[in-house]
Amino acid sequence: MGEIKKLQIAAYTDAACVATLLSKISAVINPSTYSLTYKAEYEPSEEMNKADQTMIFTGMGNSDLNLDLLVDGTGIIPIPDNQTVDGYIKKLRDVIFFYQGDKHRPNFLKISWGDFVYRGVCTSITTNYKLFNPDGSTLRAELKLVIAKSLDFKTKKQKAKTQSPDMTHIRTVKAGDTLPMMAYRIYGDPSYYMEVARINGLSSIHAIRPGDELYFPPLKKA
């Protein structure tokens, strides 16, 4: 039988969680369940005298990982590094909420357990104290974490490469591309090339080279 892998929470300086690893902590007891919440945001259409409502998609909302961890100090399952329950809770809070002075923000987090990987930031942690030693120190506690998904900007740019003309696009110029041609591919109308040139600060519609990344804004509605 293979070694049991513990859920791990690692803290990084960057949203992609690839730069500097600041600290990490493993679950004492792996969670029996966790939940993922995905949200999409809509707003009602604004036409006059509408008989029914049409919801217009405006963007993806917050997506959360809800994670419950149990810390038990009765000795059934030893806490790493011979920590007390209170000591483990303090270390967990330090990993999650340590304030990066140079970044002016808490840490970015990478939650991993087997094939499951989730990157985000902790928006809340609730500690329910369940059992106590005679001296009042904690013997058992439940920790409820809410981790909001947070993507780095590079990944967001890649996700912006959608096909709908009313969405933001980032496109890489390829050999043979012209601005009118690229505008036609996205908008179905090459006449938008002047607006694309203006948005990207181009001195000329010919001032593009293979490898350049261009921003194509959503179509303006009439």
C-alpha cells in the first residue's frame, strides 16, 4: 500500500504560484469532502416594454473552494513537528494570511491533493473549537477555509482568446497578417481595423510584425 498523500497548502509571492515558495503546510487529516462553487454574472436586457426577461452575460463571477480541515491533538494522528493544535492553527494562519510588505497583500495559495490543484487567495477562515485540555488549551478544532480562485494575468490573457466578437481578444500577429484581415476574422468586418490601430497605439496600420500581441476590444453596440 502506498504512502497516504496529505493535502498541501503552499504560499507563493505570485498569482501563478511558480516564483518564490514562501511557506507550506499539510493537512493533519485529509478532508472527507470539499466543495467548489462556480459563478457566472448576468444582467437583464434593457429594452423598453419587454414582456419577458433576457439575461445578458457580463462575465465570470467569483469561484470558491470551500475546504474543511480537522485538527486533532488526542494523539490518534500525530500533528507534524509535534505541534499543539493551537500551534498548528497559528502556522496555518501564517501561511494563508502572511502579509507581503513589498507586495502590500497576503500570499497567493496553491492547494494540491493528488491530481487536484487549485490556485487562489483565502478570503476567510473560521475556526470552531471542539475539545479542550483541562488547562483550556485546544484539543480538537475544525477549520473552514474559503479560497477564492485567482488567475495570473498571463493565463487570463490566454483565456481571453475567445471567438465571440463582443468579447475581449488578444491575438498574436502571424506572418502575412494585416490589420484589416485580423479585424475581419474577429468581427466579420474589416472596417474596424482603424479602431484596433488606435486602441493599440499603432502609428500606422502597417506597424505590426509577426509575434506582436494586439488587443481587440469588444464591438461597440449601435
